[in-house]
Amino acid sequence: MNPWLRLFIPLALVLLATAAIWAPKLGWFDPLGGGSGTGADSGAASEQGLDAGATVEGDSEPPQGAAEAPPRPETAVAVTVDYVHDGDTLFVYPEQATAVLGSTEKTKVRLLGIDTPEVGEDAECFGAEATEALRALLPEGSTAWALTDTNPTDRYGRSLLLMWTDDGRFVNNEMLLGGAATVLQIDPNRAHTELFHRSETAAAASAIGLWGVC
């Protein structure tokens, strides 16, 4: 064998091995066939494959632009959740008769300031999901905290309530932030009107919940 060829072959093998190790690290080529984009570009492309209205399971970050909700007021009274009918209607048992809820009988509640899609025969888009969202916040048998606004009941005899979970989350506002409800403010009950509108706007801008699919 030619002495020069005998010298060239080992040298070529060394160069090829070196290129195979360092070329991907230096960005000379993409071994997965994705072109010459950087890692940041690849991540952006992956994110484009996500649905606009998708949410990450367990992600509790509020949408951008959302305002901070008020803590549970000291005047709120404890109730036990009996059953959630839909995203804005549920039944509770007051733990004691108070000025907020006058008896300990099972009480039908309409959440103040919000409206959610219908379920049942007149089911609307995202109605079932809104119901599940409220059940997740207020599971059957859980303790919640309630407060009225100016008018404590409506013409159907339902208690009109602002509600907080036992760990302090403002339920009415959480439904708006999660895109499970829209704002419905009826005079004279207009507590937290500005907060509710900001939460709705933030959810819509982020295409969360019903804003991404309906």
C-alpha cells in the first residue's frame, strides 16, 4: 500500500469522528432533520402545535392582565356544599342561621356577577366543562364561605352569593379567570364589577376555556 495512503486513512477517520462529535454542538447540522434552527426556534415551533385554548394541567397561573382578587371577608359565613347543578348554580347547607343566610335548610344559590353556559336540554358550548370547573372548586361536602351583596335573593327565591373556597379562593372570580364564565352584573348587586370585567378580559385575551373553543 502507498505509504501516503496508509497515513491518510487513519487521519481521515480521526477527522470524521471529531466532526460527528462536535458538529451538532456547534450547530453545523441538525441530526433530527429539523434544519439549521437554534434550540429557541425549535421550542417556538413546538409551541405552535398547541391548541390556542389549551391549558396545562395543574397550572394555576392567572392569565396575563388579571387583577388580584380580594381575600375572604371576615363577614362571610360558612356553608357546606351539597350539590353543584351547573357552572353558576349550586345547593348548600348553611352551618348556622345568620343575617347572610337566614336558616340552616338546604339553599339554592346563584353565583353573583357571572353567567355560565347552560346544561341539560338546552345545553350550550362549554356548559359541561363549566359545571366541572365549579365542582372542582366546590366539591360536594366541602366547606365554602358566602356573602351577599345588596339584594340577597332573586325573584326565583335563590340566594345570590359571592363565595370563597375554604382555602380562600374567590369562586366567582376564579370561574371568570378560567374562562368558564362571562360577566353578568345586575343592579343593584355590583360588588367587584371592575375586578370581574378585568378577569373576563384577561381570559378572553388568552383564549382560555370557552374563549378558545366556543
